Amino acid sequence: MGEFAYVAPATVADTVAVLEEHASAGKRAQVLAGGTDLLVQLRGSDNEPRTIVDIKQLDETNRLDIGADEIFIGAAIASAVLYENEELKALLPGLLESSDLIGSTQIQGRCTIGGNLCNSSPAADTTPAIIVDSGVCVIATNSGTRELPAEDFCTGVGTNVLAPGEFLLGLKFPRPGAGTSDAYLRFIPRTEMDIAVVGVAVNVTLDDTGTCTAARVAIGAVAPTPLMVPAAADALIGTQVDDDALAAAGVRCTEASSPISDKRGTAEYRRKVVAVLCRRAGAIARDRAMGVS
Ligand SMILES: Cc1cc2nc3c(=O)[nH]c(=O)nc-3n(C[C@H](O)[C@H](O)[C@H](O)COP(=O)(O)OP(=O)(O)OC[C@H]3O[C@@H](n4cnc5c(N)ncnc54)[C@H](O)[C@@H]3O)c2cc1C
């Protein structure tokens, strides 16, 4: 394992200061949430010396608020803690099932959805769900906080918009109203503990007649970053989210994807699977929004 120093600042301001000091001195500092990506990286090829900056002592990153209008999930809250929250599971079932897919029980006891987003893998399971649930990144800066829609956060494979000195405090979501729900599905070659070959998240809002009035669709593992697919959402809006609409949305996902071929699947295979998962996830989100599942 590479050499590292460890600090656990007590305040957000101190955390930003440590990160900034390192950046201006040309030294490497890296935020630690659950460590399930970071420690693997430190033991592998990315083992140059650094200071690890633990954000788990901060009040803000441990905050979980389920308010009348808004939900806030702090960046230090482990996946398992989210999944055990029945109110949150009822409000954002797709997001919670995506975080419950990460690794094993042991990994879920440590890993965070903020770490999944900040690691910025194209195959991150929770990122498509965060995007379709209209997640907003709350980012700590040296002048307070700034906010950014989650779909604008990742900039490439393993890269994101965070500037030196900044870190993710947490994610904000609008509290879903009646008739709104989400779903996330991924395909992996094994039954668990593998990286998504394709992932698709869908969020729909239905009116009293079952007509879709709003939708968001996002795809993972089929482009350099998780991608929102507005054309797929447009194929659902104004419909009953029936088989034809879901098939059209699936085609839009295929068109938006630009996958690579690797040992888990060819690009052609991924383009087909993304359409299938869009149809299935869309049907699950629809049924949940109608209260029938
Ligand atoms: C056995 C195993 C199985 C896995 N299975 C899956 C899987 O099925 N699906 C999947 O998507 N991932 C999987 N992962 C990867 C990993 O568990 C997830 O990406 C996890 O969500 C990372 O969260 P963390 O809190 O542990 O992040 P950390 O490891 O603490 O951090 C990850 C990266 O993000 C940065 N970071 C973390 N939090 C912040 C923050 N608040 N602000 C700024 N930067 C931050 C860190 O500096 C680091 O670069 C697996 C990992 C292992 C070891």
C-alpha cells in the first residue's frame, strides 16, 4: 500500500482548508468517505503518497433529512443506513435499490452514494438513479457551498467538476409527490459483486388518468459518463407508459449510448441490453407510480 497521512477535520471549513493547503503546495490530498474505492486504489496502481482527509466526523456529511419538500443525504452516510430507512425506501425505491446493489453486505456498511458519484466510474450504480431523481450536488467550497445538478457532475472516466479544495457535502432531492416513482436495473454477468455491463434508471410522474406528465431516464456503463437521455424521457411523456412507449424510449437509449467492448460484453450487446433494461425499469417505475407494486 502507498504511504499516506490521515486527518479527520472537525469542521467543513477546516476540511476545505486542508484540501486547499495541499493543492496550493502541490501535494496530493484525497477525501475519504467509506473507502471502498479509495483503499482498493491505494493498494493497487494508484499508490503515490497522499494525505487522506476523512469527512466522516462532520455534522453536515452525517445529516439525513427527509423534509416536506426536500430530502438531504449527507456524503458520509453508508448505503446500509439508507436501505434500512423505510421512509426513504418508500420515497426513492430506485435510488435505494441501486445503492443496495453495491458490493456485499460488508461493502454496503461502508460505501456511500456520494463516494460512488465522486469516484465517477461510468458504471457507478447509483449515479443514474441520482440523476433521474433530480439529485443536486451540494459542494463545499472556500466561500460556502455551490450546487450543481447531478447530471452535470461527471466529466469523464474517473473525472468530475470538483475543483481543488472542494468536496461533496451531500445530495439534495425534491421529495417525490403522489404519482411519482423510480426504478433502477443493471445487468451483470454474475449474480452479484460485479460491475454493471449496463444500468438504466427511470423516474416517471403519472396523473390521475395514468398519463405520464414528467419523466427522466439515465443510462450507465454505456458511455464515458452516466448519461441523462432526454429523448427517452420525451418518448414516455404524454403516454400511458405502455409497451409501445417503453419500446420507443429503449430505442432512444440505444441511440444515446456509445459503449465500449470489453470482457463483460461487446458494444453491440450493450446497445441491445440498454433498450431492454429501459423497458423493464420504465415498467417498474410506472407500476410504482400507480401504486400497484
Ligand atoms: C468488492 C467491491 C464491490 C463493489 N461493487 C460495486 C458495485 O456493484 N457497484 C458500484 O457502483 N460500485 C461498486 N464498488 C465500488 C465502491 O464500493 C462504490 O463506488 C462506493 O459507492 C464508493 O463509496 P465510498 O464511500 O466507499 O467512496 P470512497 O472509496 O471513500 O471514495 C471514492 C472516491 O471518491 C472520492 N470521494 C468520496 N467521497 C467524496 C466526497 N464527499 N467529496 C469528494 N470526493 C469524495 C474519494 O476521494 C475517492 O476518489 C465495489 C467496490 C468493492 C471493493
